[in-house]
Amino acid sequence: VVIPFLLIPQTMGKQRTKLLKMDLTSKSSICVDGGFEMLEGRDLKFRGRWRQDFFNSTVADVPLALEIGCGRGEYTIELAKLYPGRLFLGLDKKGSRLWAGICTAERSGLANAAFLRGDVALLTSYFN
């Protein structure tokens, strides 16, 4: 699902805009929501398999970098552009912040950049 950057009307209130961005973020094909299932003690389905199952990489040892607290994903995006042979995953708790990075990555056609909405306290549920 590609999220149109200009989909958010300027006339919406701040809270409604934030909720809409969070909703659009959860529908993106390059963003994984690592939320409530982790709080219930379940691991994320991509745990230990990000390269193969999420990024569809055929190279098992391709480097995967994680940016913790990526915010709008500026560094994740720029690193993905600089190093197309590596995979980059930005982690942030706020879906409304991730929205900007998701839009930029989708517009740029970056297949090696993605985002995880989740909490760093649950990091062991996301990765081996």
C-alpha cells in the first residue's frame, strides 16, 4: 500500500491528523506494527527472519541495520540510499512520526528501507 503524502487535509485538527497518520502507517507494506501482541507475550512473526520474510532477501547474510528511535526516519532513508546493498529498519514508538519516513521511502522506491512501530523495551520480541 503506497501512502499518498498529501492525503492529510490541512484543515483537520492536530489530534485527528495524528490518528489518521497512525492509521495510514499501520496499512503500509513497509511498516510492521510490533505493538500489542508483544505485550501478550507473543513474538513478532518476523523475529529472526527479517531478511528472508520481510525484505525477501535471497542473501542470508546481507547486513541489516536497526535505527532505534528513528523518529521521522531521516537517517534510515539516507543510509538506505547510500548503501543499496544493505537493509535498514527504523524503530520508533510513535506511528505518526514514522508516517513521514514511510512516505519518503515509498516515493523514493527504496526496497531496502522499512519501519517497525514498537517499543525498545520489547526489542527481544522483535529480534533474536
